[in-house]
Amino acid sequence: MSEARFNCGLEAVLTILGGKWKPLIVYHLTGGPKRTGQLRRLVTKVSEKMLIQHLKELTDDGVIRRIDFREVPPHVEYELTDFGRSLALTLAPMCEWGTHHDGQIAALVCKRASAGQA
Amino acid sequence: MSEARFNCGLEAVLTILGGKWKPLIVYHLTGGPKRTGQLRRLVTKVSEKMLIQHLKELTDDGVIRRIDFREVPPHVEYELTDFGRSLALTLAPMCEWGTHHDGQIAALVCKRASAGQA
DNA sequence: TCAGGCACTTACAAAATAGTCAGTACTGGA
DNA sequence: TCCAGTACTGACTATTTTGTAAGTGCCTGA
């Protein structure tokens, strides 16, 4: 055991951010704590099931923290831990790059779609 | 159509880097062009099939370029395009973060494994 | 009263991803 | 001659991940 080391830091990151929606969830939490429903609306296209599943995994991994207000119509919030916050910082350059190349990437998606059709 | 826009740059990036090995492949190519076999050895654990499949997708997306030396025992190399190189830069902070938290993350992986067993 | 929201859970189906194994056409070395 | 290596391709299977749809218990507002 303990030979679970990575030959590249990236591999390590992917271990905890490997999930279709996880990077998005973490990113949206940089704006402060959010309720489950808020996240569902922010990360459009994620199903409720996946959101909650990923939220649970991120919590288990210590990236985010679940705060239960113990109110009767349930009120729960999620926020980044320090660990998660430092991870979220590494996401910023990617996000910027993506925003910058937005159009190019959208074009790629179209190209793929038509290639798939053909 | 053309409403294929993203509400976050991250979404755009994930469109082209969404694939278990793609970030690793891109990252390893920052060190210069590599042959298929070299990459297979660098990205340990990737199967030949997946490597080639991802390589093809990255090529189609304009992130990398395939150079065929047209020699008889096949000789092919892959290198980053300018587009790919700029993308690879955004990976660096993540990689660093991963390297830094390497131990913590390895521990998480163990914890997950034992949780799965129980 | 009744719909709707909250934060989930469960069962199940579909799709994406991954892996194994064989085969191609060719060369170079033992 | 036979084996290994090069860069692939394709068939087939397995695993993982994701999605859909329904249900739970409780409360609030119309």
C-alpha cells in the first residue's frame, strides 16, 4: 500500500475533480456558500441526482463543507473548505482561457455535432 | 442553433478536456513533441486504444497536431498547436497544486477504497 | 385543500468510457 | 525464420458514469 502516488500533480487533481460537474460546482462555490437549489440553478443541465452525488463526494474529500441549518423545511448550504478554496484558485486560469476562446470552442462543438451526424 | 455558448469558461474547457486522459496527454506534450509509444509510456495506465482515441479527438479539436514522417516502420509524432500550448499553460497551476497536496490526496484515495470495501 | 418548494433517496435504464484481444503492413535483429 | 516493435483499426465486453422518474416528509402561500 501507499504506492498510491502520482507521477504528475495533475493526476492527483483529477482524482478529486474527476466528475462531469465537479469543477463547475467548485467554481460556483467560489462566490460564497450556496444552497442546493441555488447550485442546481447555477450549474444548469446537471440533474438533481448528480448534483447531490457530487456534492457528497466533494464533502467526503474535504473540498467542501455541508452546513445543515436543521430547519424544518430543510435548509442546507455548501461552502468551500480552505483546501477547496486553494483548489478553486487553480481553476481560475482555465476559466479565463475558456471565456477567451469561447467562440472557437463553440465552433468545435458544432463541428463535432455535424461530424457525428455525417 | 449557435446557442452553444457556455455560462462559464470552465464549461468550455471541459468540452475539450473532458476525457480521463486528455489533460495528462496535453500536459506531457508541453515537454515537446512525442511519439505515440513515448506517450503510452509516460501516461502509465492508459491503454493503447484510449490513447489513440484521445489523440485523435485532440487533433480534431485543434489542440495537438499529428506529424507523420511517412517512414516505413511507422513514425508519427504529436505536438501541441499554439491553441493547445495556451491551454496547457492553464494546467500548470493545477499540476503544481496537485504535486503540493500529493500526500493528502493519496490518503483520500485510500480512504475511499476502504469505504468502498466496507 | 392543493400545488410547489426544500433536500434528499431509490430503482432502473441509457450512455459514455474503458479494456482485452486479434489483426494489418512493414522492418530490423537474433 | 521468428519475434518484436511501429502506429493503428475493429469487434466485443465490462465497468463506470450519468440521466430519468418516482417517492419521502415537512412547510408555505394561494
